Amino acid sequence: FLKDQVSRLVSELRDYQVQFPYANAGGGTTAPLDLPPWMANEDLMSPLFSAYDSRLSELSAITEKQRLALDAFGEQCEHLVAENELLRENQLKDLKQVM
């Protein structure tokens, strides 16, 4: 159980350090941590990790959905800009013909 917990924490720490390399303090402590007994109790921690994993999955799905919506919005904006430029060119051409 603790090995799983440690591997999760190491993985998250590695991702964080890659994402924010300037946040690395450099001089970490090597003294062993005095953990409360409930932190080593699998019956207590397992539901917390399950809820944590569920929430991470939910947030990842929301992030992906919003990223796709943003991409679609960007494409729509590009289409509208192109249409606007075409309409402006046509308007200028019609104005020159009138004058």
C-alpha cells in the first residue's frame, strides 16, 4: 500500500518538477518523516485515493472538453475573419464602382 502511495507521489512530483523547474528548492531534507499512524492505514487512505483519482479523471475530462471547445471556437473565429475580409473587399469594390 505504501509503495503505491509513494509511486503516485513521486510521479506527481516528477510531473510538477518538469512543469515548474524553477520551483525546485534544491536543498531538501533527508530526515525521515514522522507520519501519523492513520496515514499508513490502507483502510483509511484507500477511499481517499479513490476519490482523488476519480476527481482527477473528472477534471481531465473537463479540461479535454474545454480544449476541444476552444479549438472549435478558434476555427470559427478564423472562418469569421476570412468572411469579414471578403465582405470588406466586396464593399470597397462596390464603393469604387459607384464613384
